[in-house]
Amino acid sequence: MLLVLNKHNHQLLPKSLNALTKATGTVLFVMLSSLTVSAHAEDKPVAPDTASDTELKQLEGDPLAADSTLEYTPGTPDPCDRTGDKYEYEESWYDSTHAVMNTVFCEPALWFDSFYGSDRVIAEIGGTYVRWRNDFIQTEGQGFKFRTNLNFSVELPRISQRLKLTFEGDQDQELQDVLPGTPEEQDTNTLGLRLDVKDTDRSKFNISVSATPRIRARYRYTYPATETFLIRFTQEIQNEEGVNGARTRFDFEKAILPNKLFRATTEGFVSEEFSGVDWSQAFSLFHRLSQKGSVSYEVSAVGITQPETLVTNYRLGLRYRRNIHRDWLFFEFTPDVTWPVTLSDNRETVLVDRHSVFSILFRLEIHFANTSARKYSDYIY
């Protein structure tokens, strides 16, 4: 399924992707236009039907009336209002601030569906999801660096439940955390729109546009091979700043009951900017220590196939993650070691030979979500 560019088929991808770009852009424009027209139509006032209003008034409060529950009254509490929540502990100023944020960023599907708050959860859940990460990184030979990252997916119910405002990067942040690399190599998030064309238990297809500018089509299929083994396939085709590219990814997940999960991820990326395939391979073993703590053991590598086959970096790391103080606050401690080799821009010359680099990461992560529908008492990755 991987679309590969080389000197023999280098012209195939531009034609097909340019055609796809025009087609998906047209489809997205038509769908957004129809959704907007529909939303405006719903805003138009409807002339009252005196007879019907009289009948509804008579049925108001009747528990046997089928439509009686559809009537909204000013006294009905807003399910997204978190400011009135009561807690067993004494509230502080930051609890009030977080409650206000939860009111603004209301989400019926809860963030704790994934203890690690992966980008896949953000992409697939309904409602709104906001994740704010602050990283403090000490790297051998490079010193101290601070990095902050905001990622969100906000539903636009006035237009359509399928349309979301997003702020995200080109790659999955969870996979980037496992793969070797430096903060300078991390993806930059941009504002965009995503339209969920198809959303079923197994298949998901969406089209997104961002301010990069970039247009991307993504298809994901999940296959439960057994009760404890799952295969997930993801295919992306994109045009970013006029450059066509494609990304293929396979995830293999094996649950090791009662408290472990093993994941193997294989990814390949092709682009008009370079020949061959940029590939990555990652293995992670997640171990749940308690209801509020988890540790993952991570091994990964990245490489290229042109102009020669070469592993450009290896990584060995350990990640300890804990829910602290509040249900929406997380702390991570990640020591790791990498073995990079530095290449020239054309990838033909080795500038710096392979060597070891040690680093330590401290992360403080905050989630904003509506948590009224579920408990945090027994979440698990």
C-alpha cells in the first residue's frame, strides 16, 4: 500500500495527487457550502403555528407526551457548565480557571479514553479536546531547552457535527515522542479545518486543510484479529506548500493481561522533495502500575533508503507518566539515549559520525475536557 517515489515512477505521484488535491478540494468546498447554507436555514425564524403551540402547551409537563422532553426551559442546567461542580477537596484559583476552560471547551467524549492522550484519540473523538504540553529538556552537548505545544480539536456544532477546527502538526505527537530526534526536528502545529467524511467503528476517513497551506486526506482501518490483538492501518495523501507526499502506517497492538500492552509501529513517508522512503520503526511496552501511574519501555529507529540504505538514528528510552494532584494534570519523566548520524542536505555526505547522546525530559501536561459523564476511578491505557 506504500506509495514510493524513485527515478522510475517519480512522475506518477504528482499527477495522481494533483488530481486528488483538486477533487478533494472541490468536494470539501461543496460540502462546507451545503453545511453552511443548512446552518443559515436553521437560523431563520419560523412563523408560529397557533394551534400547534396551544397543543404543545397542553402537553408540557406530561411525562407520557413523546415530545415533552424536547422543550428547553431556562432552568435546565447546561451539561457543559463545569463551574458549578463540587469536589471533595478545597478548591483553589487554578481549579476555577480549569472549570471555566472546561465550560468553553465542552467535550462529551472524554480525554481519559487514552491515558497518554494520543493524537489518534483527539482525531477520532466527538466534541472538543484540548491538550497543552510543557517540556523541559536537558540534552548532552546542547544544554537546556523549553518547548510548549498546544493541540486541540474543537467541534463546530453550528455548522456540522462532522466539521472541526484543529490545531495540530503533520505527524502523530505520540509517535514523535517515541522516535529519536531533537526539539528542532519536532513538527510545528498549524490551524486548520477537518471534515469527517466517514466514521464507523472500524473505518474512518477525513479531509483536512490547514494554514501551512496543506490539504490532506486520511483513511484509517482497525481490524481486531483476536480478543487481545489488534491491527490498525493508516494511509495519508497530502499536498503541502505545493509538494506532494504520502504516508503509510501500520500499528500492531497486543494486550498482555491484566496490565500490559505491547505496540509495534511501522511507518513510511515519500515526498517529491527527496528520493526513496523515509521510514521509522518503534516498539513500546506499556505497563500500568496503578490507577494513576504508568511506565513505557521504548525502542525505535529511523532511516532512509536513498541515496543509500542507512539508519540515521536509534533510540532507547523509558517513560514514566503519572496523574498528579488533579484528574486533568499529568507529569512525565523520560530519560533516553540516542545514536544519531548527521547527513548533509542532499543526504550524500556524513557530516558527523554516529555517537551517543543522553537526554532527560520533564513534561507537565494539562487536558481540558468535559468530564461529567465518566469517572476517573479506573481508567487504563
